[in-house]
Amino acid sequence: MRVFRKFNVDFGDQDFYKTMLAIAIPVTIQQLISSLLNMLDIVMVGQLGDSAIAALGLSNQVFFLLNLLLFGLTSGMSVFTSQYWGQRDVANIRRVLGLCLTIALAASGFFSIAAYFFPVQVLSFYTNDQMVIEIGARYLRVVSLSYLLTSISYSYYAVLRSIRQVRLPMVINVVALSIKAVIGYVLIFGLIGFPAFGVEGAAYSTLIARVLEVVLVVGLTYRLRTPAAARLRELTGYNFSFAYKIMATALPALINEIVWSLGVTTYNAIYAHIGTNAIAAVNIVGTFENLAFVTSIGIGTACAVMVGNSIGAGDRERAFRLGKIYLALGLLVSIATAVILVVFSPELVGLYQVSDETAAYAHQILLIYALTLWLRATNFMLFIGALRAGGDTTYAMIVETCTMWTVGVPLVFWAGLSLRLAVPWVYLIVLVEEFTKLMIIFPRFRSKKWIHDLVAAV
């Protein structure tokens, strides 16, 4: 705690806690339920063997890329919607939503075409295992139809969160994913008269859930007359000048996520080339990574919203003070989460019916993740919670892109494909990139140069 006192972190602001919890708890619950149900999906498919779980994991790399692209786009746009909400400027919030929907639909359309028409070629980038490719291709053709729907939901979720209406996205997402889990269980194993679709059953359940989700989020947004309930004229009311100024900040965040996601998918391709056991182990740990990180996402989302609102209201000092408090909270929560992961790691890996080698790899990787969770959480709070909310997206993009492609990717290529190290060692080497990022970005945070009042200039 002496470190926090040194940076003048104030934990006694009761108004802060009230607002923070109102944002962070619903987001955390949504992320927790989402991660639990996605883990259930992996656990169910995991009963079908190593090839099935590897196929599902590699097929979902396509959605992983789209997911991060949408996250980059919507979080970049949210820089403006959160600052506009600080001024209660609903008209411009709706214009930003319209621009976000336009770009998101175009991007997801590209992914849908690639996954539906070229699934074998896409999966061949990751693995040479023909059984994995065959299973994964069937999954991709079905799930690709859900990508356009996902882009619509993401856009509305991002705007609703940035204006502090976080309960509606939470309820809708939890309902949709719960239904997905039930349908997935029925279709994967062939219950109540349905044939056993295996991995394809998971794809059909995802598609059905996405249809329900987009109907609910759009319908309730307008039914409840939220600030996001824009008429078509308001959604398309942006001109070139407005779009250019918005994209000047949002585009670096989008590029950041694209380049970062390409790096991560490159890591996964290297894991897959090490062996099917290796990528299966990484996919198993990935479900627990998502689960362990939900609180950090909740806190980081609250940080981005409150920092952005403060900047929009013209209070730079409060924005910096909030950033410090959130950084400290994120560190404390990540340490507590890591302890839980270490204690229960054998039981967590034991949920999967996989080979002994895969289980051993998964256990080792999970321990590495737990012991370094504080590093990932701190970087998330700095990059996403503070710098992106402050509109410092270009600086963040340069740092994250350069460290991944000049440090992380070369090291993993060297360790995985040249030295042929076991996958836990390769996974550990990835963390050199995270440490390098922290050494660069923390001084930027302390300098306050990341705080930009963007809406005053639009």
C-alpha cells in the first residue's frame, strides 16, 4: 500500500465507489456469465476429444479476430460517446453510433464471406491436421452467419455502457448466452430427439443466440427510449468532416486491435504447429483466462467511462486521479484472482477429458498465467481504461504494435519453431512483450500527456 500512497491514491471517495460499482458490477457479471457459458461450451466439446477441442479453438480464432476488431472500433468510438455524455450531447452520441454501425457491418461482412466460402483455407493457416480442419470447416460455415448480428449488438452495447446504462447489455447478453448453452447441450450430444451434431451443434446454438441477442438489444433500446434510440435520420446524420474527426481517434484504436489480434493469432498458429496437444492445452487455459479476467474488464470499463466523462466535463485532474485509483484496484484484484487460480488449478484442468500430455501442458500454462495476471491486468487498465479513454489512441497503438511485432512475435517464432521448446516455455516467453509494454506506457500515464478533450474540438 506504500506504493499507492506514494502516487497519492485516494481510496476514500464514496461517490467514486458508488459510480464505479454501478458500472463495474453489471459489466463483470456479464463477462463472468459469458466466460462461464463459453467455458461450458468448450467443456462439452472437450468430451469429444483433442481434435474436436482443437477444431473449435482454431475456428474461433476467426471470431477472435473479428471480436477484437469490433472491440477496437467500439472502444475507439466510445472515447467520444463517453465524453459527449459528460456534456449530455445526445445528438452527437447518435451520430457516433450510426458511424460505428456502418463500419462494423462492413467489417463483419468481410469476415462472414471468408469464413463461409473459404473455411479450409482459413484453418490451414493454423494447422496441417486434416481431421481438425474438416471438423472446424463445418463449424465455421454455420457460425459465420452470426458475425453481422454480432457487430450490431457490439455497437449498441458500447454506446449504452459509455452513457452508464450497463444493466441492459448485461441482462440481454446473459439471457442470450444462457439459451445458447442449453441449445448447445441438446445439439452437441443429440438429446430430446435431435441428432448429435457434435462441434456443429455449438455453431448452431451460437447462431440462434446471436439472432435473439440482436432482436433484444435493438428492441429494448427503442422500447425503453434510451439515448441510443436514434431515428435513421439521426444515425446517418454525420458528414465527412464529423466522420474524419471521429476516425482520427478511433482508427488508431481499431488498427491497434487488428494488429494485436493478428499477433495473438500468430501465437496460436505457432502453438498449433508445435502439436495438437499444445493448441488444445492453450485453448483449455484460454477459457480460464477469460474467466479470471472478468473483474479486470469490469473495472477497466468503469475506468474508461468515468475517465471519459470527467474529461468531457472539463475536469482533467479528476480524470488523472480516477486513473490512479483504478490502476491500484486492478492490481489488487488481479493478485487475489491469481491466488484462486493457483489453488484450484488441478480441479479446473480436470474438467476436460483430454490426454495426459494435454492436461499436463494445460496445468503448467495455467500456473504461468496466474503468476503473471497482475502484469496483464495492469497493462489493460493503462491502455484500455486510461489512455484510450483519454483519446491517446495513436501513442497506445504505436507502443502496442511495436512491442508485439518487434519483441513478442520474433521471440515466439524463435522459441516455438527454431528451438522447438515445449508449449509452456513458449507461452512464458510471450510475457516479455507485456513487461516491455509496461515499462514504456507507465511513464506516459504519469506524465498526464494522454488526457485529451476531444469533444471540445468536434
